[in-house]
Amino acid sequence: MFWRHFLRWAVFNVPIPLESIILAFWSGLFMFWHSGRRGIMANLSAVLPHSWAITNFFRAYRVFWNFACTLNDNARFKDLRIVPDWEFVGDFDALQGHPGGAVMLTAHMGSYDLGAHLFTEIAGRQLVMVRAPESDPRTREFEESHRGQLREGVKVGFSTRASDLALDLLHAIDSGELVAIQGDRVTPGIATIPATMFGVRTAIPAGPFALAMAARVPIFPLFIVRRGHRRYQLVTAPAIMVVRRSRNRDADLAAAAEDWVRQLEDVIRGSWHQWFAFEPFSEELPR
Amino acid sequence: MRFVRNRAEGRWLPSRHHFALFRLAAYLRLRAAKPEPQPGLMLAVTRDQSMGENYGFAIWFLLSNAAFLAPYLPLPLPLAFVVAVPLVALLLQFPCFLMGAVVMPLLTRNFLRNNQRMNMTVLLVISTTLAASHVRQLSFAGVVAWQFFGLIVLNAVAAVILFLLRDDIERLEQALSSAV
């Protein structure tokens, strides 16, 4: 909670031309966050299998630096309306022009908040973002109070109320809205699909795939990648169709999940410094 | 909010830069630029969008102040300079804290929008004072102080040139960007 207030306060006080010095300084301090640094290094050992631990130690700094820059850009957008540069890569037109509702599957990369707001601004579509709630009630309250300043095109649903939320999301898709869900990390209590990512066993959320199957809509993988100072790429990968082909529903979901994992691997391999996963993504990785 | 769409040379728009020296350089670069169509590109026309300028200025500011601070540290100069770099990164935050948390709230109720500009001014005044303390010495810090003042003067000259070119700049920018 303190950090959220501090970041917002810093946005109003730190002169922009000097912000990179301060971000570099604080990213260095985050290297003392042992579990976060170890988590990044464990993930990197799977993403870049022949890398050395010492190299991954310095790579962890790059992840913290990118995370800090992303938080800063997000805060500057929310509070000062400073918009970064954008590049649209891939078949963005297919997503923008898709009639009716759809599921957008994304990962903890770049600034997904910023991407969501830009998307609604450009596409003129209603977007529902599903995310894990903040565990601290005061932090949740802070987040919600600041969300009120944003565009009305973005609504937020929390993934803890799985049964209630599923019906809400189905209704949203039926109404032609887009539902954005993060599909690279599972939170306790949600249904999962076993998968193999970067050669190690892991689990990914089952919800987006089940939702797409129930609503009979495609899944559009979408990644927000930071490409430098106030510059982001919005990468749209080919749509994934979740089709009921057999009587085995789980097998049909797993096939779609496999497609998603391959696309996720491609993007993370090329932009490992943008993957903000601070815990090992698999039980098989060292902790 | 204005954007340049699908034109990569839009990155040289002077309005995307902060300091006059960089704005003037961007203007000259834009005049010489050929059209670079890049579908899917959307460049925001706001100050501080230039990576080269932001990182360049930050590194220049950090290293210059580290050079001013180093002679005061009880260490051999090369080592003192290395220690001074992170020390400056830490110290430059204190004026921001002090101004933002104490001084500005006392001066005005609607202070948040002016804080960044005020803090930048305070930091530049501190740097200028430090530079002035070295400028008469024939030393490493003295040379750095001379380039510090030299660049400040050059920036002021660039600001005057930009003022004289304002109509041409405005025309160029209107031709490339559009409001969203």
C-alpha cells in the first residue's frame, strides 16, 4: 500500500528527464528482494536453458528495471495523461474487426493496464479485464478509487468469484464485449490445465479456454511488450479456436491450451526481460 | 492529444523533445528526413518522448554531478568518482522529497502540477552551484564544470533560434500529426 502511494507521489514530484536515474537506483534496491530475484532467475534458467546463473543475476536487474519503467509509465498515464508511443504488430485488424465478443488472452508483460485503455480508445470496444484481486483490502480500495479516473470502456472483474464471474463474462461476450484474461499464471483456487512450458511441467488457467468454448468465440492472444523509453508494442498472435471435437472436453481444452503455450513461449523467449513473473512458474524449477 | 500515425520520421518532431538543444537538433533532423512509412505506428506528440534525449540527459546530469561531488569525498579521485555516481542518484531524490512534501504544499494548494518543474529548477540550481565551485580550478571537476556551463549556454542559444523558427516548426508539426 505504501509503495502505491509512494509511486503516485513520485510521479508528481520527480522531473521526467531525471526519472531514469531514480528508476535505475530503485531497481538496484529491488535486487535485495531475495525471493523475487530468485524467482526471476529460476524462470530464466528454463527460458534460456544454457544461461549461467551469474548472467541471470544481471538479467534479473533488467527485469526489475523494465518492471519499474512499466509501473512508472502506467502511473504517468493514469495521473498525468502522458501517453507512450505504440506499434501494432501482427494481425491487430482481425481482432479490431472481429464482430461480436471474444476472449483476449494476455500475459504479465509490459503494461497491460495501459494496453487495455489504448485498445478501447482505438477500437472503440468495451473491454472487461479479469485479474487477481489485491490481497490487501486497503490496496484494493486504492486501486479501485484510481480506476475511476480511467476510461469508461474498461471494466474490471476479479478472478476469485469464479462461479459468479463466469456468468458475468459469458453475458459480456454475448453483448459483444471483449474479455481480457491473463493466462500465464494461476492463482490459488482456480481451475487449471496441465501444460509443458519451456520443457518443464506447469499449469495454466482453464477459465479462458472454457469460456471461449462455452461462448463459441475465438481467443486472441495479445501481448504488450515494452520496447524502450515510453515505447510499447502491441503484439497480436493468430487466433486460437477452442472447438469441441470429441466427447472428452478436457482434451479439447488442452489442445487449445497447447497452442497458447507455444505462442507464449515464442513471445517470452524473445522478450524475457518483459515477463514479470517473480515466482518460479513450475514446481520443477529451483526455489 | 496529438499523434503521428504510420510515419516513423515523426519521432523527430521537436514537440516530442524537452530541451531546446534537442528540439533544435530534432527540427534539423526532421527537415532532412525522408518519408518513412511504417504501418501500425502511433507516436504521441508530448514532451519527453525521446529515448536518446532522456537517457542522454540523465547520464550527463548524473556524471557531471558525480564529477562535482567526487573531489569532496575522502578517496582517491577515480574511486571517489565511482562512489559518487550512486551517491548522486540517491542525493538528487532528497530535494524532490523536500520540495514535494514540505515546501510546495506550504506555497500553494494546487501544487502537484508544478512540482516537477519546480524540482527540476532546484536540482539545476544545485548543480550550477556545485559547478561554480569548481570552474576556476584546473582540475577534472573544473573541465566538467566548463562543459556544464557551455551546454547551458548552448541550450539558451538554441531556445532563441527555436523562437525565431516557431512558425516553420508549427507548420511541419501540423502537417505530420493529427488529433485523436
